[in-house]
Amino acid sequence: MATQGFSTVDEDVADRTRRENAALARTLAGVPEPHEVDDAPAIRAAREAGKGAFPAPLPLPEGTDRTIPGRGGPVPVRVFRPDRVRGVYLHLHGGGWTLGTARGQDAALWDLARAAGIAVVSVEYRLAPEHPYPAGPDDCEDAARWLIAVGAAELGTDRLVIGGESAGAHLAVGTLLRLGARARAFRAAQLCFGVYDLSMTPSQRHGHDTMILSRATLAWFYDQFLPGRTPEQRRDPAVSPLYADPGDLRGLPPARFVVGTADPLLDDSLFMAARWRAAGNDADLVVVAEAVHAFTSFPMTIARRELARQAGHIGAAVG
């Protein structure tokens, strides 16, 4: 039976989150938004140097780089493998299909690998605008098919979970839809503050001054990923999974949707979780009071709590 869960509001935690949000806003004051820079390579370079909205990436020696076969050429992946492996998490990073890297969250992925007892395979999919749709989704699908085919031989288990953050959650859902019946190879999906309607949900349209991700920045990301497409064309289910046929949604793995009340992508998770349930799938919806977009990337109380819960969810999914 399809299920729905809501996190309860702990007012002490919510008050602390408001204070931490205010501190984060002061830290980000003066940092230009991506649409203001309008130069994807320059934004990537600034983020690598720790000059963007997110902490500078700190690659760990525990991560191993390799390539897997893909239709557009070899696809790089970054692999974390603890001593005990009970399952594999296929991770798709965020960044508006334009920014981000598989090496950008090593500490979090290594912590997850050890806490959940899983191997993590993070995909270095091609980025827009140099490689617009469907390049990135193709790479993610190729990685999923590779993992289904060789996971047991390469990593010692066929117990698979898929997920990601923001654009990565979008890519995870899109990958499951592309897989069709083979999506059942994945036992669960972990979907953090994802974007599922690239023509803009109401919360996106009203998110003018939202911290981290404004309406103007969302529009800029969509233009990089889907150049020249009208809003109606962006409602194609192949692009915006919120519009998927009910039959295509049926039989997808249990999913855990996480989003904050201060995130312009709030409606995306609310609506996608509802469609997931309506198709007969299990869906757990966690709405975090006062949480901004990408809150798990920052040193916040709610981030530590949520990352621990993700590890528990993924660990339980692989048994």
C-alpha cells in the first residue's frame, strides 16, 4: 500500500534553523547568483575555489575514479567502497544539470557509505550548456544499466538504491522512468529537494527572493539544459517527470522525498510524491520546517539530522 509521511515540527529545531538560515544569508551576501554571472565555466571554477554558495569540494583518498561504457563515450564515476558492503547506492549529484561534480561531496558520500554499509557510485554525467539535454540523462541511464548488469560481479551485491539532490533527484526519477520494468532492480529511491516540473510549479514561480535558488536562477538553469524550448515543450514527460503517464509511474520502487518549507521546489516534491502514491507506489514525504534548498550541504542542525536519516533509510532498503 502506498504511504505518506510528514516530519513533525520541533519548534526548538525550527527556531535554530531560522537562526542558522540568517547566518547563512550573511555568509552568502554579495555572492552572485548563477544567472547574474551567466558563464557556466566561470561559476564552476569559482565553486572549485570555494567562492560560490557551497563549501569548496574536498576530495578524499577513499574515493576511486573509473569509467564505465556509455553511448556518448566513457562515463566517469567515483566509487566509495567500505569494508562491509550490503548494497550499492547510485548517486546523481545536483547543480542544475550545469554545475556540480561527482567529486563535490566526497565527505558526505564516504560518511554515508560507512554508516549504511554500502558502496556508493557517483556519476560524473555531462553538463550543460556544453552538453544539453539529453546528454546528462543518457549518462545516468547508462550508469544505471551498467550497475544492474555488473553490480553483483563488480561490487559484490545486486541490492541497489538510486537517488540524488535537486537536479540529481530529477535525473534519478528520469532514469527510473527510462528503465521501465528494469527499474524494479532498484529497491528504493532517495530523492532530496528534487525538481520535477521544468515549466515551473507554483512554488517555483513565487520563489523570487528565495535563498540559494531564486526563480531567475531556476530559469537560467532550464535555459542551459533545454535551450530554445517553450514552457509547454518542457512539460514533455521525458523532461518533466511530474507529467509522466500513470502507467509509466506504476511499479516504481519505494521513494523517500525530502524538501524544506523554504525551498522554491517545495511543490515539486509535494506533487511528485502524490503522483508516486497515486500510481500505487510507496512514498514517504518528509517536509522540513524552515529548510532552504540544498540544506544538507551546510553545517546545520537539520542537515546532520537528515543525513543520519538518509543513511538509515538506505541501509534499511538494502537489508
